[in-house]
Amino acid sequence: MEQRVAACTSCHGARGEGSPDGVLAPRLAGKPAGYLLQQLEYFQSGQRRHAPMEYVVRQLSQPYLRQIAEYFAAQDLSYHRWPQPAVSAEVLRRGEQLVLHGDPARAVPSCVSCHGDKLTGFEPMMPGLVGLSSDYISNQLVSWRTHTRAAEGPYCMGVVANRMREPDIAAVAAWLASHEPPADMHPQPATAQTTPLPGWCVMGHSEVNP
Amino acid sequence: MKWLRRGAGLLVVLLLIGAAAWWYLARDRSMPSTPVQRGAEAAALVDPARIEQGRYLATVGDCAACHTARGGQPYAGGRSLATPFGDVPAPNITPDRDTGIGQWSFDDFWAALHLGKGRHGQLLYPVFSYTSFTKVTRDDALSIFAYLKSLPPVNQPAQPTGLEFPYNVRSSLVAWRALYFKPGVYQPDPAQSPQWNRGAYLVQGLGHCNECHAPRDSLGGIEQSQHLTGGQIPQLDWYAPDLSTRTGGGLEGWSAQDVVDLLKTGQSSKGSAFGPMADVVRLSTQHMTDADLQAVATYLQSLPPRAPVASAFQQASSHEQGGKLYAKQCADCHGDNGQGVAGVYPPLDGNTSVTGPTSVNAIRSVLLGGFAPATAANPRPYSMPPFAQQLDDEDVAAVVSYIRQSWSNKAGAVNPAEVSRSRHTPVD
């Protein structure tokens, strides 16, 4: 498989550890396989936009994409520590507040309520928020606001990102990138996801995006 | 304001030949079905074997490729097709009563496929490949219609066309059609074998290979004499090569087996499919029966030799630099002598995608990288890294010139400005 996916690893790193700057191409290694597959399908259908990614997955079948997703999910590599972005202590405090407690006044749920108290995500679909660079995180939050990264059915992150204030994006991105990750960074098993997702973030739930 | 000048030119052409065109078109009324035929057609529409045959023929015609939006419902339309004159959206052809072909009779469908006319007699834009589909027999058209009628109806209204005056006036097509469109079902050549005739019918008709593999003039038309001689695909900026396998042909040296391999698996001993051809293989030709693929190959093998293009071969001054880049970046996969690895990496020596009359395919392959199409016969293709970020325009020009001028390859060199232009072409 390693030889077959030479195109992917030329951007995402030899084993999917992410490009050295963490911005050009995000880490794939160790992310939940279901999540990776879903993103690859979004690039195919144009729901997530990035021209080189869209071109590279265009000719591939769903079963092959699944094998590729499983291959990268199974890569067990230590995470890279990103340099702490130069932001004030006040901004970091605001970031921590949002990640751990959310912003009840604007109905922004905490990030941990969905991504897990360890922020390492859950199998098979919920990605972790550890080991990502601050630029990558803020780019993603901006793309949900501009609809260049969407999701089918429940539009969880679209709702979250659109409720946030613009400066809060940089704050959460900075705090997450500089946060000391837990010793075990693997996604938690699905059974560990005890806090139910809010209704508007559950497939097939009737509650409309507020 | 280039389009304005071109538009004015077209209007003049329109006035000059308008009258002749009306006369010409008045002749080609479609023959509506008689009541007896209509009864037989109604029975055919619900015959499962007929529907299955129609599914196969619609796949050969690659109807879904245009009539499906990305990530959308099959055949429900919505995809916009770019032409030099503006965008034309493909309509919904599921049997929805309000937004699809739910209320169409077979005569309506026949008029669209065979005469390029909509349900209300309006002229259709030739980006819908009816210039080829007109060769399809009435019986095959009936099978396709039966299949489309069996699909789940999807309610998806038509989108407006993005054409500028005068192209947005459908009657302006009268002149164009008089010049470039000759309606008529394929007439078998009795001097040729049934297999050859089947191949010619598929290539010229449903397969609509000519729509990409022939040059277009400034009005977007194809000269009959230029049949399958290769052409730049408008708007997509890919070059579809000449399909003759004889001396001077774009596929010179290809055996019938090579043609079958490429269309069935996406790769062959001579090169692999990429860009729009990878779409064609993945969605259409890989699903063709072996007998039909053999027929296509037999027909292509009979295309005449082409006159050699006289060109003074001049080696690029960057040859040495290109050679170093090749050894470092490419030789691991494509081999020191451009020989490739059978079934894994295409050869570059003698590869028509490398040596083509324009270098756009080779440049864009290097910039974009990517996978050969995943097909039933090659479900896990290998890939090539994109070099757009790693190599600058000069490096790409040097390495592409090198592969165009090494081993047995004797094609023209590439300059960095051509590379720069290709970087900005959208990929979809």
C-alpha cells in the first residue's frame, strides 16, 4: 500500500504524519478510519474543496478509498509538537474557556463535549483536536463559515463555527495547538462517548439547526 | 471584447446561410411512430431485458457523466458543461413529470438524440453529443429510453444557461447545424466485417469518441475529414490524441490488445489513462463487453496512416538539467530508460501522452500527478506525486523537455511560460 499511495505521502508525509509545516497538508496517521473515509468522499463530491485533493481522489472507488483510509488510520506515530503561536495570555485564556466550557451566551457548546475530554476524538467518526497546527485549525473553522468545507446531514461544525465570534477562532486554534497532549493520543473507543451529541448534530434527528 | 467580434462574425455567417439552412432543416423531419409502432414501443418500455440492454447502452454512451452533478443523483442533471461560448447545464433526464422526461414520448426522445431537438422543437446545443448520437439506431434508442424511464424520478428543475448573445438564442444554431450536423443512422459498410461495423458504430455513435478526439474550428465544429485525428478539448485544456495506430498516427504501434487493455483496465503497455480519458474509462468503457471492446480496437486499427508532421528536431538547452531532475524525481518509477514497470508505472518512451503534438498532457501530468482510474480489472491503481509545489516552471519545462526528447522520443521542447499557463487551469 505504501508504494500505491506515493501521491498522498508526497504531501501528507511518508507515513501520513503531515507536512513539516502542518499547514500544507494535515496529519492523517492515527485519525479514525471512518472520519478519514468520509473526508475523502467529501473531496470527491465537492462538499469539501481543495483542488489538488479533489483531483487526486477523483478516479478512486469507494472500496479502495476505504483501504487507503484504514492504511493511514493504522499508522501509529508520535505526534509533533507545534511551536506555541505568539498570542497574549488573555487570548489563550479565552481559547481555553471555549474549548473546555464553550460560550453559553452565544450557544457555542464546548469543544470537549463532542471531541472528548481528552480531545483525542472517538472511533469511528469523531476526529481528535490534538497534534493539529494552529493555522490548520483556524483554516478549517474559516472554511466552515465560508461553506468550502461542509458535511452531509447534520452540519455540526458549520453550526459551531458560525456561532463563534471571529477573534475566537484564533483563540481556540492557539490554545489547542499549544495544549500539552495526553500520553495516549489514540481516538477513544466509541463506547467511551458518553455525552450525547446535541440533537442538531445527530444524523436523522428532526431538530433543525437553530 | 473578443467575443463581440466573434459574435458579429457569426451573425454575418448566420444571415448568409440562414435561408439555405432553413431549407436544409425542413427536409429532415423525424418520422413519427405509427399507431402500431407505438403499441410495440409501449410494450418495450416495460420489458426487463430491454431495460437491461438500455442500461448497458447508456453506459457506453456515458450519458450519466454529463447528466449527473458532482455528488448528485444519477441522471438528475445540474452539471454545467463549459464551452468556449459559455456554460450549458445538462438537464434532468430521470422520468420526473415536472422537471425530467416523465411526460416525454419515445418520438420526443428520438428527436433529441437523433435530431438534436428539444421537446418543444427547440434546437439543442451540440455540447450534447447528438452530432455522434444521431448514428444510434432507433431500436437502441428505444432501449436507452426504456432504461431512463425505469429510473427513480428525481425532482430537480433545470438551470439557466450561461451563454452570451448571440449564442443564447437557440435559433442561431441553425447556421451551425447546416455546417456541421448531418443527421442519419449509421450505415454499415458491406465491404467490412460485422466486427468492424460494430466497432465503427460504437466509436462514431454512442461512444462519441470524436467529440474529444478531433480538432474543432473557431465555431466549435468538426470537419468530417478530421475524424479522430486528435484535438485540444475546448475549456478543459487537455489534448485528446489522434487514434490511428498506423504510421504517423497518435497510437502508432498500439496492438488491438493495447487498445482493449486501456479501455478495460485504464492502463496498457503503451500508456495509461488520465484526465478526461480516465473519467471515460472509469464510467463507461471498462463496463463494455469484451466483444464490443475488440470491435472498437478492430475499427481503430483500420484508421488510415497519417502524414508525418515535418519538424526540425532541436534539443532543448536544458537537456542536461532535465536529465538530472529525471534521475532524481522520476526514474525510480518510470525507469532509467523511460521503460516503466509493466502493470504498475506507464512507460514514457514512445508514450503518445509524452510525445503528442502539444505538450499540455505531459506538463499537466507532472503538475497534477494522480492515480490511473480504479477499474474492476485494476481496482488498486498506483499513483504519481503531484510536482506542482516541488518544481518551479523552469524545472517542469526542463524535465518535460527531457522526456519528450530522450530515448526514441523526438518531440518539441517546452518553455516555462507554457508550464505557467497550465498551472492556472482549473481541474474540474
